[in-house]
Amino acid sequence: QVQLVESGGGLVQPGGSLRLSCAASGSIFSIYAMGWYRQAPGKQRELVARITIGGTTTYANSVKGRFTISRDNAKNTMYLQMNSLKPEDTAVYYCNRYPLASFTWGQGTQVTVSS
């Protein structure tokens, strides 16, 4: 059973940056396409970025140009670099497979953008 552990969230002012990490318990990033998802209070979980096995990346329109997804297969870790953060980016961020989020969800990491 794959375990995913997200970290790196926190409180940041608008315009600030954060780097999230997703550590996996096994060598999954060379096998599965993966994504970063987020869930804001009162809203459904949504995909914000994804990366294919070959390294092709795609972003939601709301984060395009501000967020960058990457991974380090040797470290079994995936990242989400978030720049120019906005209050509407406030959410709990999770990682999982894409398109079928079939791994057990981790606890997520809270990102709060506020002045």
C-alpha cells in the first residue's frame, strides 16, 4: 500500500511563495502519472497540476504561470513550487495519482494566503 505524505504548507502573505513536497513510500513516480490537488473550505477537491511519466506537465488555468510541478524519482518525492500566491489559493493540498486518484489520500498540507 503506497503512502503519501505532504508537507511544506503554511501561512504566507499574498504574493509570497511556498514549496510543497509529496513523499511516497515507494518508487511510484516513474510508474504513474501524478497530480497535485487542493480542497478549499466548502468546495470540492480539484486538480491543480499534473505530471506524466514522461515529465509532461499541465496546469489548471487558475495557477498557470505561477505554479510548477516537478519530481525527483531517486528521492521518491514530488514538488509543487507556488509563486505569486493569492488568497484564493488557500486550501489543503494533496498529492495522488492522475487521473485515477487511487492511492489512499494523505493528510494533506494546509496553505493559507492572507495578509
